[in-house]
Amino acid sequence: MGRMLPLSVAVPLSAAIPLAAGVALAGSIQIESPRDGETVGSDVEVRVKLVRGEGVDHYHLFVDGMFRQAVMNRKSILSDLPPGKHRIKVWATGDGHRLLAPNHEIVVTVR
């Protein structure tokens, strides 16, 4: 596997690795925790259910449209989120870190 970006690096989703065109997938991804609309602290444990489909082997985690980390496990920690509303998005990802469908997004409020 290639080099992973550190948590402190933020890359806009629009500048991230492009979506793979014409890839048919039989997987799914869903943020199980926190729930959409939930109020959370500045450190957030994100738990994801990823059903691996063709070409899907991990997921990328975005906060407010900025890449935060590539994740192989079911859960990840987002640290030091500032107060306010934040969009958390997970995107199924394949070889070479290509973003694939499907994806899931929630909004949380950090107190």
C-alpha cells in the first residue's frame, strides 16, 4: 500500500483523488456512530459499517469536505474538532485510493 497522509493534512474533496469512472460495486458504507444531527464533544469516535464490494478495501474520511484520513478499521477518532456544525463523510475507496461509490454523510454539532 502507498504512503498514508497524516491526520493533520487536509485536502479539499474537490482536489482529492478523482472518482473511478464506470466501476460497478456491490458494497455499501454507513456511518453507525455518531448519528446524523447528534451533538458531540471535540473528539469524535466515528464507527463505520463497510461492506466490501468489488474493488473496495477501505474508506476515506472527510470533515467539511476536507480529507482527514484513510481508514482500514471499523472505527476512527477525529480529534480537536472546533465548536459548531460539521459534515462528516465516508467514501468507499479502492486500489490506489480511488474514491468509489457508495458514500455516506452526516452532520454533527460539536459543543
